[in-house]
Amino acid sequence: MKNLNPLLKEMTILVLISIVLGVSAQAVLPHGISLKTEITLVENDSSSVAIAAVSINPTGDGEAATNISLQDAYHSYENNATIFFDARSPEDYADGHIQGAKNLPVHAFLDSLSYLESLDFNGQIITYCDGADCNASIDLAADLKMMGFSNVYFFFGGWQAWEEAGYPIESGS
């Protein structure tokens, strides 16, 4: 019992030091670490998935790339206000994609730099992939933000949600 008291005292001191260091780091970091996570519900007729709201801003400058809803993505599509980039493989793209979308597989990003440099860096871009089980659209959005594009969104519902909604699609390369 005598050996237990010093051990508890030392553990308590270590926990208190850790708390002080953590709070101090939070206060000093320029962007901090959020203590609250927003949850976004991505759903279709048969299921729904709760995801943490993500915003991507690798350089820390300007607005972050954020998730865009199916309705907002479709509204942008209807207004011809955006470029859609399909982050999936060329084979998946050829099987079906959002009408007018460009195929930009995330693994081939560097091969597309000359094309990307010709685009308006302030224009709206929406990236997408298969849906809730695919993060390629998030990775592509981060790459585009890092390249300097300022108005980038990723559509987490992706091809699956777009197709299920009956919105315009096409196939072929």
C-alpha cells in the first residue's frame, strides 16, 4: 500500500502536465485542433452514412476544399458553373460518369499538370469518385488546392449517389 501512493501521485502529476501541454499547444497552434466535429449525413434511398465533415486546405491559405451535397452539386451542374473531375480509373469512367465530367484519376495527377495549368484557378471544381467507400475525390481535391485552385469541392456521394438520383450521365471515354 505504501508503494501505491507515490505511484498514484506520479501518475496524477503526469496527467496534469499532459493536460497543460495539450491546452498550451492548442492555444499556440495557428489553426488549432477542433474540439468539435461536424457530422454530415450522406444518404440515398436505401442507406445512409454519417461522415465527419472534412475540409481540406493543405497550404493554410484561403478557403478550404469542403464536401458538397448532391443537391448543391446538381445545382452547379445545371448552371454550368463548375468543372466535374472524376477521380476514378479510366475503366470506371468509361463504364459511366457524370455527363460532361473530365477523367482525372488521382494517381495520374502529375500527368495532367499542363492541362490543369490552362484552367481558371478561381473557377469552381467538384471532384468525385465511387461514393462513400472511396476517398480518391478527397485526395484529388487536396492536390488541386495545393496546386493553387481556390474554389474546390469534393462530392462525397460520388458517382453512386448521382446515378441513383437519376441525374445526367454518359459512358465512354
